[in-house]
Amino acid sequence: MRIDAIFTDLDAHTLDPDRPRAHRIGVVGGRIIGFDEELDGIAADRVESLGGAVVLPGFNDAHCHTTWFGLTLAAVDVTNLPGGLIDVYSALEHAAAATPPGEWINATGFAHRDYGGEYPELDRLDAITGDKPLFMRQTSGHAAIVNTEAMRRAGILEEGFSEPVGGRVVRDAAGHPTGLLEETAQELVQNLIRPYSVDTIVDALDLATAHYAKEGITSFGECGIAYGWIGHSPIEISAYLRAREQGKLRARAQLMPQADGLHEIAANRADGFGIGLDAGVRTGLGDDLLSLGPVKFFMDGALSGETAALRENYTGRDHPGYLQDDAEALHRRILETYASGWSVAVHAIGDAAVDAAIAAIVEAQTRHGRRAVPNRIEHAALVHDEHLATLAEHGIAVTPQSSFADGIGDGMNASVGPERRRLLYRAKSFVDAGVMLAGSSDRPCADGNVLRCIQAFVTRATRAGDVMGSADECLTPNEAIAAYTSVAATASGQGGAKGTLSRGKLADFVALDAHPSEVAATEIAQIPVQATVLGGEFTHDAR
């Protein structure tokens, strides 16, 4: 018998209890055919030595924004610049000088908490950019900073302008726009730039997934595509297909359409169809490399900008944030979407939003049953004890981001205050309660390097030397690894094909210099990635 490949000289931690360790892995047709003694006497077209590396199942970032991340790699980066706002202005000056008259200046990575809570002054931005419109995305993705020219083109400065539902144009005490656009108000400017061309998106996916491969990522959930302020083109799926055809998709993608694109379908009444996408496509369509996942709903905003919907006011503020739409309207749309065959992934950060998201999902499942792809709460940032049993009982997955600890952990601690911070971005409580905790980064809203995210799950360390939320929520390294492998696969409805190294599953794995449990917690992020293998083929090889 002859097979495609045997990977040898490795120490595999399979996460499969039936065979927890292995030292050789055999591959046929992109899947694992056997281990160790099962390969005795079998020849292979390729024998690949991994030099004694520790091998884990390939990492799965269950919630990220891959097209967006790829685009940021070509944009002006203003992330936490050392010289403060002066450096931000300087970076924009360089970009403006290189931008043709009337063309857009695109910047990314701004976070007001990195700059003492301050935002750039609109007058200064206008002096730098002139007639060149500026769109500068805030790191969270829930706000953007624009100049006067961009607002003029978007009609924001016209008499009689009205705020969009679920968003706000921030104004000063005199009622003048400051250039800060929150939530759905970003679309007013974004729609002047979009849709991006398919070629542009393919190039972004090429850059992004090449970066993923170097970090051991073999799967990801593209959370919110095609529609709304998070999407890049109504034909974004076509770009993914083209990237696949051109060999520029180096990881398995589960695509999650943004709910803004759902509409009534003229189906036969007997079908009981609610709202959906044309041709009746729904969750589950696709194959091992490219498939459709849940529909992404926005219930509220972000804690970093204090737009997430809380039960009680933010500490020291006179408001509790807000929902993206009328609560009943959101509830009804989730039920209609689920009735049409889609699983749902509901962005809910504040505890009031989590209340609403759980209620809608539980009612949907009670009416129509569970789906092969679980329903999810994206972020699940402020979760009360009474929510834990409900999430576990109904098989609802959560995707809290440990990567937020360094960048915005201190600010979130302050926003929710000392009494509520124990509820903030929980992790251990989910694991102990039997809730599916899927590892995710929300990249580019935060650092997406999985080893850094695993370290953050273990330490929860903030930039100021505190911990995000409570130290009681720290995971062990093995729990954090499971979140990014076996649990992420199960939470994506793909646990039968990946997530552990098991016979018959996809041959997706990462080779590391050391196991995260064998180094100090503060050194996990520094473990080198020697190789990444997707379906038995190297997507990254630094041996």
C-alpha cells in the first residue's frame, strides 16, 4: 500500500481521547489515514520530518474579519503610535501627500484609549487632507473618523439630515459634527467607497491568509460579509471563490453573511420560508474549504466606545448604550431568519443585548429545533451567572475575545466598574458550565495571533498590569488550546471533520517548537511556528 504522505519525527497532541499522542501521521486525499504502528509497512510519496516539533490540530479563529484584515495591510496604520496624536497627524500627512487629488485616504487601527481618550481634531484633519476624503476606521470597527470632505460627500452636512437607525454622528456642544461616526452611521461614508472590486478582495484574502498560515491558522470564521457596514461587496462570496480557484485561499473559510442583506423570498407558502438570500442558500452550503455558516446579526455596539447595550448605565455616565434597532424588530428578524434554515450568530456585548440575544435564540430553537451548525453569541462580553446554564442547556456557543485584554481591557474594566467587571469576557465560567467557548480574535479589531490569544486566555493581562475582568476567569493552556481547535470546530458545526487529529479527519495541523503548557505563561506567545499543514500540504514551512 502506498499513501500520499507520512509526517514523522513529531510529538502530536491530538486532543482525541482515544489516541492522545502520536509520533507519525499518515495522509491520503487530504485526510488522516492513521498513526504510528498503523503505518508500519506502508510507503508514501512524501515523507516529511518535522524535526521533533510539537504538533497540535490546526488553529481555528472562529470570529475574525479576513477581507478587512487584508485591506488593512495596505492601509495607513495608526495603531498606538508612540508619539501620540502628533504621530497620527504625521502619518496622515505622508498619506495625503501620496494620494491624488480627490481620492480617498484610508487609515486603520485608531483607538482613542491609546491616545488618552482623545480623538483627532477635525480642523487639523481638514488642514492635512484638503479635498481628499478621509475614512479612518477605529480598531473596534464600531466607529470611524472622517474629515469634512467625506461628510460633505455623504450628505451629513446637508440641512435636514437625520441620524441613521442604529448609529450616530457625534457632535460637539454647539451641534457641529466632530468627524466621529458611530455604528451604522459609518455606512454613510463607507457606501461612497464600496463595493470593492472582486480583484481587490482577492488580493486582500491573499495577503491575509498568507499571514494566517505563518501563525498556524488553518480555519477561520469570516464574521459578517457582503452587506452592512462590515461587508465589502454584495458579491463577496464570488471573491472567495476566485481566491480559491487562484490558490490564494490558504485556510478553510466559513462565511457568515451580514443580516442586512436578508429579504423576503417569493417562495411557496407551503415552505414556511421567512427571510433569506436569493436561491434559498443557507447555512451548511459548501465544502471543507469554503462554506456558509450562520447569519451575523448586530444586537448592539462595543464596550470600547460605550455603545454596547447594558442593563444599567456605564460607570460615571448617564447612559447605558443602545441596541442597533428596536428590540422587537431584532427579535422578529432573528426568528424569521432561523425559520428559513439559517443558524444565527448574534453580536451581543452588553448584558442587555445578551439578554435579548439569548431570548431570541431559545425561542427560535424551541419553535424549530436545533441545527447542525450551532447558534452563537458573538463576543458575549457581559454575561451573568443565570445565563450560563441557559447557554449550556440550549447548546449555544460563545466567542469571547481574550485578545481584547491588552488593547482595551483597562478601559473596559473602568467602563463597567468594580461590581460588574467579574462578568467581563468570561472564559473559565463558560468552560466549567459546559458552554462551547470558541477561540476567536475579532481581527483586525484586536491581535489575531493565536499563540498570543492563548497566552491572553491564560493570563488575561492588561496593558496597565491589571487583568481583564477577573483572574478567576483564566484558562489553563490546554483549555485555551481546545478553544482554538476542538471546541471552535464543534461550535462551527464542523467537529466531525476537524478540531482533533483523528483518523478520517482533515490533515490540518500546526508544528510548534514547544507545547504552550511546557513554557511560562508569559512566554506562550513567543513559541515559534515551524510549519502549518492544510490537508496534508504545507501552507507555511520554516523548518
